[in-house]
Amino acid sequence: MAEKRKQSRRWLKILIGILIAVIVIYLGICFYFINYGFGRKTKTPDQPTREAIEWLNKTPQQTWHETAVGNKDIKLVARYVPAAEKTNKTIVVAHGWHENSQLMARYIKMFHQLGYNVLAPDDRGSGRSGGKYLSFGWLDRLDYVKWIHQIIDREGSNVEIGLFGVSMGGATVMNVSGQKLPPQVKCVIEDCGFSSIHQEFYDVITHDFHIPAGPILAGGAYLAQPIIGFNFNDANTLKQLAKDKLPILFIHGDKDDFVRTYMVYQNYHATKAPKKIWITKNTGHAHSLKNHYQAYKAKVGAFFVQYLK
């Protein structure tokens, strides 16, 4: 009898040890993906972007400042590039995941050539702005409303504003479109933005890491909340688009395997406002400008001309 009790205790210890190991491994995986997705990092620019950055660094510009909504300790920074000839039309450019305003130099240059002022913020956890973590365009949507009001304060009530973003920046401007905005904001162009943070994480974990995403996201959202400041399962771009009243142009590559192409159709169908869609051929993630420069510049330019009058 005593020997059986010893064996039972031994098995109980083994089971407890296995349970603890499973929990530790699970928590480790969750925190890995929290840091992978939301941690502060910066991509290395490709050659066309480096050339555009050289142009940007030589171009007259101003540095603007803001404070993050809900966190006065996070100081935000944006670069403002005035048009070569005075205009009352300004494009707000939102950058992508693990990028910053400088890495949007090709887009800033394009809008400068089209005759617009450009305001390009560094989001939370990016570039020169404060914060340890990204918010994937969710908390940023509130900060962008502050940037919009600063444009109006500086440029006057007759300013006309267009919103533009790529990848995470595309999701950012779609999220912004669902907020209460001043009448000076006229339209939105989004390029390869995701439909929700949860779905984007699900696709990346499933297709790129080849592991079950469901259990990681179920616990990860709650583990991440005290770190990033919100539950990412609540961050739904489709719900924001349902509230949008601004005309939107959706752009997406047909070979996008990072923000998968089906998401642009979800975004498009969620939108009740005037809308257009352009699917670029043989194009991966965020390569529409690179692969179709002249057509891209023409379509984007024509859309803003239509609504910024």
C-alpha cells in the first residue's frame, strides 16, 4: 500500500511537472508573438527607398509634435514637407509595420511631385516617436485625429486633407475614417491594409509559422493588453469602415501573402461610402508603387484631384 502511494505521488509530480512545462511553453510562445508583432523594430530600406530618403533629407521640412491620446508620457513626432508651391491641400501619410515616416520617402516624394503638402507621422513605438510598442493603427487612429486638428490649426480652416496609408498604415487610415472627423478631411486611399489585427495575426501564425493560431490568440490578447494598452481582438477595421462616410480607394496586390488579398474585399464590402478598388497584377505585399509606378501615381493623383478641389 505504501509503495502504491509513493507511485501515485510520483505520477502526480510528473503530471504537475508536465503541466507546468506546457504552461511555460505556451506563455513563452504568446510573449514571443507579442514582441514579434508589437515590439519596436525598424526595417532595412531597399535601394529605391534609400534613394528617396536622400531626396527627403535634402528637402525643406518641419518637425511637428503631439502627445499620444490617453498617455501623456508618449511624445509623438511627425515630419511636415510643404509643397514647392503654396497650396491648401495636405496629404497625411501613414507608415507600415516596423517602419517610420522616413521609410515612406518614396510616397512623400510622389505627393510632393503632385503638388501637395505632406504630414507623415511616426506612430507610437516607431521612428522618433516615443513608446515601446506599436498599436497596429488602433490607438494610432486617435492620435491621427489630433494630427488632423493640428493641420487645421496651422494651415487654416480652408485646408483640404486626404488620408493615405500603406500596409499597417492602410489599416490606420481606415480606422481613422470611422472616427468623428472635421469636414476638412475629404477622402482616403489605403494600400494593402488588413481587416483586423486578430485576422492578420491568425494568417501570419498559421501560414508563416505553421502552428495553430487559435490558442495563441485566445490567451495572447489578454496577456498583451497590459503591455500594449488594448485588447487587440477589439481592434476591428471592418467596424470602423462601416461607420466611414468618406470616399475610399482600395489598392492591393493580387499576390500579397502577408496581408492576404482576400482582406481587401472584406474591407471593400464593409464600406458603405463611395468606393473604388484597384487590384494590381503580379504584385506582392506593399509593392504596388514599386511594380506599377506610373499607373499608381496616376490613379492616386486622380483620386485626390477628384475630392481635394
